[in-house]
Amino acid sequence: EPEVTQTPSHQVTQMGQEVILRCVPISNHLYFYWYRQILGQKVEFLVSFYNNEISEKSEIFDDQFSVERPDGSNFTLKIRSTKLEDSAMYFCASSPMIGGPGELFFGEGSRLTVL
Amino acid sequence: AQTVTQSQPEMSVQEAETVTLSCTYDTSESDYYLFWYKQPPSRQMILVIRQEAYKQQNATENRFSVNFQKAAKSFSLKISDSQLGDAAMYFCAYRRRTGNQFYFGTGTSLTVIP
């Protein structure tokens, strides 16, 4: 069964460093998302992406964050200068459609630890 | 703003018994979707069940069913005949009919006792 895959599963970085989290969505899906979950808190929406542009973003997704679909398969989240509060589990998700009762298909997550 | 609340951080159930996980939400919308996702340890979240707000009938998927109370803005998940494989974190989620942002609760960690 097709899956969303994410790499790395865990990354440790120093504060101020750039981090790129990678995702391979399900191949025929058109909508891509990043969510994050700080330990013990809610899963929070960061950004959605469709047709090679951001379709929606949250207040969390400030200028330090960017997303890109550099080729036909990868979807990346870049954090330019990491802060301690960026430590979280980051989930990539994709869906084949927008609207309707469509579900999200999630990856296993990338755990980011900022020291 | 839409918020989703799961008031039970942890729950436990004996194998073969029934357990109900609670979820409430706040919205001013009349048409939306509600979801329960399951996240086993070190695995991705997978959809367990979904409910369309305009449907009065409660959704069911095998051993999983929901009690959807629209007026009370309540959406609980019932797991019947619990199995060891049901042990996981369960997230309740809301999405407006239009729009692509899901709102999640903080999750309920379910332990199944053999």
C-alpha cells in the first residue's frame, strides 16, 4: 500500500543551524501538508501546498520556514535558523483531493531536536 | 476559531472490553468533517473513522463507532472488543467543509491490558 515517507526520522541540530526535512508524498496525491507536534501538545498545522505554491499557512509558519517541491516526488520543509522552540515532531501528509471528507495520509514523522 | 479538546490524556481497557474516547470541539460552522486518527508507537497516523456533520447517522467501521452529538459538539469514539493492536495514541480532528486545514486534539493514549 502506498505510504508517505519522511527522512530523517530523527535529527539533532544546534540552534541557529538550517534544517531540511524531506517527504515523499503518495505519488498520485496533489495536496501536501506539514504539521508539527511539540511534545505533549496538539498536532498543529503549518502549511499546505498545491500546484507548486502555498495554499494556506498558519501563524507558526513565519519567514524562518519555507517549503519546496524540487522535483516530481519530494516535498521539503526548510527551517532557516532553528530555535529551541522548533524542537518537535514534524509530520508530512498528503491527500488526493481538497474539500469533501477526504482524509490526510501521514508519514511517520521526523523528530527534530534543537540544542 | 476551531478548537478540538480531548480531555482524557490516557485511557486503559481490558482486552475484549469496550472503551470510549471523548472529544469535543468548538466551531461556528454548520458543515464540517470529524475524524479519529490512530497513531501506533513509532508509526504513522492512520484514519480510523470519519463523520460528515450533515449526516445524522453515526459512522461505524467494524469494531469502531462514533457517537456524534452535533448540538453538544461532541464526537466520541467507541472501540468494541478491544484488541492488543488497538493500543495507540488516538487523535480527534476537525476540518471545515471547505479548506484544507485539520485541527487536532492533544490525543488520548490507549493501553490495552491483556
